Amino acid sequence: MLSGQPPSGTPDDTQPIKATSQPITAIPDAEPTPRRLSRRRWLWFVLLYLVAILVVGLLAFTQGRRANLVQSQDQVAQFLQEQFELGLRDLDAGQYELARQRFEAIVRYDPNFPGAEEILIEIYLALNVPTVTPTPRPTMTPDPAPPEELFDQARTALANSDWTTVINKLLTLRSKDPSYRSVEADGMMYIALRNRGMELIAQGQMEEGLYDLSLAERFGPLDREAGFRRTLAEQYLWANSFFGLNWSRAAELFNPLCQQGATLDSCPKYAEAAWKYGDQLWAADDPCGAKDQYDRSLSAWENGTQAPTATEAAIACETATAPPPPPPEPTETPTLEGTSTGEFTPEGTPTETPTPTPPQPET
């Protein structure tokens, strides 16, 4: 091999390099293409759109809850105002006992209702009820027990179904250390308020029971049974507003409350309202309507002294609805068997009617 020549298999620098068959990929530009910019813009637009929908939804939810709260407060205020006006009508009609019940309910629910307390004092004077000046409640002695002991006492009272003690102990605990086992304390407070409210409603103390349930709702949503009882209490107050003023409407509203056992006095009140409505129907010469109301009253709440009146209404209704007697049937004149034209003589011998002889033709 001559010197100066490249060895075999070694490319010669002087020879041109052949182009490869694979094309060389160009280095991408650092700047984004218009296509990528459009995609990013669309992504940002979608994200902003979703955020806007979320914000609008949250605002609508907040406004809805605020509107519901305002509506419930307006309903309570409207109900109290209706009771106030009905109480004034009771006073004008001389029904002081019924007016007393209405104004006592208003004062229990809202002691600051304008004019209610003053009118209630006038009612007491008219009924000769001694007005006792309410003495202020004695200031409770601060409980020196530590928070853990108060919590244990509340838990023990909860196990014994002493709802008022549970509430008082937890209120003392919260005044000392609001953060001490707050989640468990709130749960016990919810149970105590809910159960005490249910018991008060069952005892007929509607306003107090509804107030406890509204406080319990601050710690958690009410269960189905508590919500059902709250609805019954509201219906009871509505039905009671017609008691003594519109017996027909009162009986109509107290009937389902009696069937569902809303309170201890639901059936007695329904029985009284139905009986009074029956008296009105009896006075209006409707014995059947009166009988129906009397029967319903005695079925809801038996009263032996009223049974004769119900029996009298039943007899009057049966008499009024009895069918008229049928008309007398016409009497037929008896004829002698075998004869069609004979007539009976006083002796019973039939006389024959002469038959005319047809004329004979002339010959």
C-alpha cells in the first residue's frame, strides 16, 4: 500500500459526503404556533366559564337561603299578628278565656310583641286572675367544675334523658371553654334540644317546642320525625286560631291532628269543635248534618251526657229521610163466577139483563 493513500474502508476526506436517505428534522421554533395559541385560549375560556357558573351558583344558593330565612321570619310575624287580631275580636265578643289563651301564646313566643303584655294584664283583671309580677330569675352561681367534669355531667344527663340538664351543662361548658370537645358538645346539644322540643310539643306547649327545634336546627338538619312533629305543631296553632270563632273550620283542621295524635288535647278539641258545629246545624234545621257531627264528636272523645242529644238527632234524621207511605190500592167490585153481565141483588141472587130479540124478516 502506497503511503499517502487512505487505508481501505476509511472514508476519504476529499471525497464528497453522500446525502443520507433520512431527512434531518428541523429544530422546533421556541415560539408557540398559532394553533397552540388558539387551543390555550379555548381552555382558558372554558375554565373562566366554569368559574363564572360556580360563582353564580354560590350566589344564588346564598340568596336563596337568605330569602327562605326572611320568609320564615315573615311567616312567624304574620302568624303572631293574626293571633293578636283574633284576640282583639275575642275581647269584643266577650270571650275572655279564649283571648287569654291567644295573648299568652303570643307573649310566650315573643315577649316584646307590642301591646300583647298590656292587653294580657287587662284580661287577667277582667277574669279576676291575680297578676303576679314576674320576679327576675336568680343569677346562677358559676359552676366551679372544670370543663372535663361538665362534659361528663352532660353526657350522664344525656344517658338519663334529662334534656334540660344537658343543655345547662353544655352552656356552662361553652362559657368556660368553647373549644373543649366542641364537635361532641354540639352533637349532644342537638340531641337535647331536639328531644326536649318533641316532648314539649307532645305536651301541648307548641311555641316552646318549636323554639327548641329551631335552636336544634342550628346544629344540624332535623330528622324526618322531628320535621313531621314541627309541621303538626304549626298546624295545631293554625287550627287553634279558629277555635271558638269558626267551629266548622276548627273541626276540619283538628280532625287530622286527632287522627295522627299530634298532642294530648287534639282529640278533645276536635270533639268539642265538631259538637259545636253540630249544634249549629241542628239549629239550622239540618238534623242529618247534626247527627253526622255528633257521631264524629263521640267517636273522637266519648261523653255520656251528650249521647241523648245524638240519639234525638239520629231519630229526627231518620224521620226526615224516611220514604213516604205508598198510596192505597183501589178496591175491585166482586162479580159472580161464570156470569159477565149479572148484578147482585141485596139477597145475593143475580138478576139477568134481558137480551133484545132481533126483528123477524117479513114473508
